[in-house]
Amino acid sequence: MNGFPLGARRRKRRAAAWIVATVAYGGACAQSAIDGVDLEGIQAGWAVIAPSLTVGYAYDTNVLQLPTSADPPAEPDQVLTLQPALLLTIPFSNSSFRFGDVLTYVDYSKTPQTQGKTSNDAEADLTLNFGSLDQLDLSAHNVAGVAETIAFDPGGEIGFQGNNFTLHNEAAVFSRVLQGARGYRFGLERNALRFDSASNPNFYNYRGFDGEAAYFQPLSSTARLAFGYLGSRYDQSSVEDPSTVNRTESGDIGYFQIEGQLGPRQPYSVRLGWQRLAFGGIEAIPGGDFSGVVGQASMSAIVGGGTNFTVLVQRQPYRSYDQYNSYYVSNLIAGTVERLFLRGTGVGGSVLFGMNGYNQSTSQGDAAYYRQDRRVQLEAHANIALAERVAFRVSLARNRRYSNAPGAAYNNTVVFGGFVLGWI
């Protein structure tokens, strides 16, 4: 199930590939949502335009994340990246509508790019804040082209293979979540994933809905307790015949959560729940349902006056693209750290340790085994401010997956250097 996440509604995404647009719009009956916030960008009438351009060159030891047993083995490649982006904000008496778009052009020196070199990621949000303190948040998100698989595979089951797909998302959330007051949240989200049938026979399409209903009870001025329900209903179809539903997916989660603030910009959240994830249809695998405990805990803090760090622990099942399994359970612990200096210079890094477990056996000749994957991701980066709105960025990333499934293990190292111009 890829529903509303176990923390906030919006998913955490890689900054290089996504714009997170948190928006507010107000009218005569709306209340101010962003009082005291200075919008950065170029003023153009009522609008504020924040453009940016990232230009860089990378050395990648395994672009397509081929397995360690690949024959011939993966060869290093050089990668040119051009990434123009735009964030448009139209404020209305301290509220605003925002639209963001990122176009990415990637050119490999050696690796064939049979499914194109460009991808586009566009997102728009509209939030209405009423005088009653209720809030209506509407959003739409579209990814088209060749992009990273994390967009539809947050548990990292598969490696990047240059896949051409489109992912659509629309969401509506009606809520009243305020410190020190009782509140609620009702949300409905539609997701649809579709692959190019000519070149992705090992994947499948899906379309469906995620919903949430939650109640918030204050415990103190800085903490609150929440009880909620998350539900999902999806239809899955083959890439060759997207009009025929081969498998259905239904998920239900009941949870409770404690969240609050340890201090300014230091939120924490602990959620624990019970999930049932069931599959049906002509291609449903017998015994392929999940029932068990799920949870997530996260905390952010500031140390040393200017160093921010975040820690995340999570247990969550996800739908699987493995032909022998309906789902896998992802267990991970991750952390990020960021240190900002004057004039925009900053350094940071992240680390992730994860384990994906499968409960249905895989047959290989006369032998059978249960697939287990372990992955380690390390990243370090530095942004060196050269002038106002101009920075040099350098990063080093190391990704490795260990697996007992043939052809599932891979490793790669990416070294990137380039310039970032603008506001995003």
C-alpha cells in the first residue's frame, strides 16, 4: 500500500527531482496562512517567480544499477544533467497559490537511452484557510518521462532502469490541526501509474485511491494525540493490456500517534498501527496477504546553533513487482544532517539502512527460498556560495543492495559536480 504516509500527508522526496509546493490561497472568507513569511523570487505584479537552473556532470559506476552478476559487467559512464526549475507564487493577502515545475535532461556518454532523455515533474497546490480555522488543501502532481523509480517504489525494491512512465496524483484534504486544540483531518488521494507498453513488460500499471480520517486531541501546548484510519483500494493491470484488471489491492490501517515540538523547528512524531493488506483477482498469489504491526517514528533537532539533523525509523509493507510475491515489508532507519553557514554555503549528508523481507517462497529449479534484500545508501554534499544566487555543488553518493535473489544485488557510486543558479 502506498497511501498517505505514516507522518505528514506529503511524501519526503529527493530534492534534486521534486519541488515541494506547500500552498495557501485566501479570499474574503479565508484566514491568513503565511503571515510574516517573506517570499523569495522576482516580483512580477502580484506573482513571485523563483527560477533556477542546475548544470552538472557526474561520474556513475553503474548508471542502470545492473546486478553484480551481470555479464557483461556494468561499465562506468559520464552523465550530463541540465535541470531548469520554476516556482510560481501568487499571494492573496498573506495567502498564496503555488505551482512548481522541474524539467530534467540527462545525457549518458555510453549507456543507450532508448526511452528518452527528458522527464518533467509538475505540482500545484491550493490551500483555503477559513475564518473557522478549517483548511481545505487541493493538490495535483504529474510525473512524465524517464525518472527515478523511487516515485512509484519508495521501498527500493527495484533498481533504476531508465523506465518510461507517467504518474498522476490528485489529493484533497479537509482539516483543522492546531496546537492546543481538538482537530481532525479527512483526506482522499487518487494515484495512477502507467508504463510504456513497448518496453516495460516486467512492470504493471495501477490506479486507485487512498483515504484518511483522523482525530486530534491536545495533550499540552506542544503535544497532541491522534487516532486515525487509512484505507486504500487499487486495481492492477498488465502493461500490455491496461484495460483488464488482473489483480485488486485493498488495505486498511488503524493507528494512534503522538506528535509535537521539542522546541522551535524541532518536531517529533511516533505512530503505531495495525494493517491488513489483501490481494484478489485472477493473478493474486495464494497466501499473499499481509496482516501485522506497522509504524514510524521521526525526530528533528538543532544542535550547535546551526546544525540540523533528522532521524527516521519505519516499518511498512509495499506492493511488490517480484513475480513470486504480492508485497514486501520494508524496515529502515535513516538520518540526515545539514550545516548552514553565512551567505548560503552549507554541507550535509544522509545515511539509510534498510531491509526488505518477503513472505512467499521463490522457486529456482528444485530449490526454494524466501527473498531478503538489504540496502545501504550514503550521501555527502556541499554547496559553496560563489555569489548571490550562484553556488557550486559537489556530492558523493554510494548505493549498495545485498540480496539472496539472483540478479537483485547491485552497487554503484556517483560523484557529481555542478552549478546551481537561482532560488530553488
